[in-house]
Amino acid sequence: MLGGGGCCFSDERRHTPGKATILALGKAFPHQVIPQEFLVQGYFRDTNCDDLAMKEKLERLCKTTTVKTRYTVMSKEILEKYPELTREGSPTIKQRLDIANNAVLEMALEASLNCIKEWGRPATDITHVVYVSSSEIRLPGGDLYLASQLGLRSDVGRVMLYFLGCYGGVTGLRVAKDLAENNPGSRILLTTSETTILGYRPPNKSRPYDLVGAALFGDGAAAVVIGATPRNGTETPFMELNYAVQQFLPGTHNIIDGRLTEEGINFNLGRDLPQKIEDHIQDFCKMLMDKAGLDEFNDLFWAVHPGGPAILNRLQSKLNLREEKLECSRKALMDYGNASSNTIFYVMDYMRKELKRDGGEEWGLLLAFGPGITFEGILVRNLQ
Ligand SMILES: *[C@@H]1O[C@H](CO)[C@@H](O)[C@H](O)[C@H]1NC(C)=O
Ligand SMILES: *[C@@H]1O[C@H](CO)[C@@H](O)[C@H](O)[C@H]1NC(C)=O
Ligand SMILES: *[C@@H]1O[C@H](CO)[C@@H](O)[C@H](O)[C@H]1NC(C)=O
């Protein structure tokens, strides 16, 4: 018997010597829960907007995104304290960062503590921290506050990954994998934390993508502990990070565009994003699968960042995936929205429960896409 989970892994599911494994996972969310059916009313009321056409558009979007609930830092209290956030064109970047820096750290701490608790070893056994966020900016950065408030050693090696967007969680895994595999005995805490406070603003016809964001985005945090050579009896790895690749598509840097302005962050998303992903996904997945000599897509399990339902649908049809293959990604989107870099961990949390069943697939892919256009992918092995 291994660890508290009571799950034994058979000989053929032992980790590959020297490869990084995921040893624990934790999540955290802000207190405000938004059921999708109350979103439109609340958003138009809070921003004093009575444009019926935009309201109807958002109603439609709210249905097509398939999201049912998400968690947000934005609250009645914040809007009362900072009414300027709802006014078009007000220079509010300072206020937004004040709110976001604190909120993101608070969620990051909670997710990390949940993760360390599941891991079962003292926080001082953490040797490296990788911190991922596209929602805070300051010097020193959130990595320092996280390390000191968790009581980590002062010689913990910190890496901060700022403003990568949606694929940041998988980049964090790739960096943590390299750290774990190249530093014997190391244990890496990878934490992601995001809020949409930087981009909150009133509806405006000239920014149609803001409505998509309003219908799709959520806030939250996640954390994992990663290490090679799990300790017998005390550490229970559930997934091996076997092989990782990042790739950008040349000439597509304008398709996802984010700008930080005096009014907060502005996003623009090209309509051709799902198509670009569809055009390149097959070769990208094959490159990862070749490493394990796999060539049938349906033999794998799939943990895909659910940027939106269109991306999942295109990927499913292009690769001829069976309906149930993207179930964990769809469920994460439904329950938490697109929570940027965190989302892949919400998918993974559903996935590890799913893979405990008899005959759970051995090999799988973690995939995320974002600005660049960047593809980030990891070939993983189920160790349960
Ligand atoms: C909508 O945004 C444009 C461009 O940012 C701005 O000029 C315009 O005043 C805004 N409309 C309203 C109703 O605030
Ligand atoms: C660790 O577990 C493996 C497999 O169960 C076993 O062969 C090995 O002897 C164990 N090592 C220690 C130090 O207990
Ligand atoms: C998901 O959210 C992130 C940031 O919150 C954003 O950059 C990205 O464009 C979103 N994806 C889609 C498909 O809307």
C-alpha cells in the first residue's frame, strides 16, 4: 500500500527512472460564485449599461460557451469601493493591480497549502518554486511573497513566468520537469493563479471580444508538487511527465493579442484561432506520441485546456476522438470557465479520478494553446 490514497501501482505502471512525476495537486477559488444564468443581469446592472442588442448577444454567448459556474474576485464590495472600474476610459491600472496582486497571492497560497497537505511532506522540503500568473505585476513578484508566506527555505530556487496567458500552466510543468530531472532529490512547487480583474470593463460595441470574455472567463488558482524518484511509502505519484514540447506557429502573433493599457488589459482574439489550431494539431500530437511509439489517438487519454468549446469541438473532429475523450476538459470548462493557466490543472484533477477506473489508459497528452500562437504539450503516463 502506498500513501493515504490506498492505491497500489503495479510493476508495469511504475514511473520511468529519472522522469519527473506529479506527486500532489491542490486548487483554490475566490469566494464569489457566479451561476451563468445570473451573469448577464448582474454585469449589465453593475456597468449601468442598457444596450439591448449587446445584452441579447451576451445571453446567446453564455449559452454557447457551455459554462455553468465560475468563481470571480470581482464582487459588490469591490465595485462599491472602486466605481471607476465600471466607467469607460478611466485610467484604473493602479487600482486593478492593487486588487489583483493581493487576490492572486491569497488564492496562490491557499492552493499551495492544499497541495502541500496532500503531498504530506513539510514545506521546507520544497527546493524550487515555479510561479505562473498573467494577472499581477510588481517587484518583487508573487513568487517571493508566495515563498515567504508559505515558510519555504530562503534558498528555494524561484522562477516567475509572467503573462504567458492560457498555456502558462503547461509551460510551468515543462520548466518544473526540467528542474526536477536535473537536480537530484529536488521537489518543485508549481503554482498558478489568475483573476480577470485586469480586464473587467463595461460592454462596448467596438470591443466584441469583451463579451466573449464575460461569458467565458473565471478566476482561481492551482498548485502541484513535482519530483523525480518518488519516496517509497510517503509519496504517491499519479502522473509521469514523460516528454514536453513547446512550439509557435510563425506569422500568427496577431491572432491572440493582449495589451496592458491605463484602463487595464485589452484582449483581441482572431476568428481564425480554432482553424489555426485545427490545421496544426495533428502533427503536433504525433510528434509527442512518436516518443512512446503510439499512433492511435483514441488509445490515449486527453487533458486539453478548454479555451472555449469551439477549440474542443475542432480538435475532437479533426482527430476523430470518441465523445468521452474530452469529457474532463468539458467538465472543467462547465464548472470553472476558462481560468487561463489554472484550467489544465482543473482538467487534470478530474482526469486522475477518471483514470483510477480499471483499464484506465496508460498514456495521455496535456495540451494548451495561447498567444504566439503557441502550442504547449506534454506526453504523460498514468501511474495509478
Ligand atoms: C467604446 O469604445 C470606444 C473606443 O475605445 C470609445 O471611443 C467609445 O466612447 C466607447 N463607447 C461608449 C459608449 O463608452
Ligand atoms: C521501494 O519499492 C520497490 C517496489 O515496491 C521495492 O522493490 C524497493 O525495495 C523499495 N525500496 C525501499 C528502500 O523500500
Ligand atoms: C481563455 O482565457 C485567457 C485569459 O483569461 C485568454 O487569453 C484566452 O484568449 C481565452 N481563450 C479563449 C478561447 O477565449
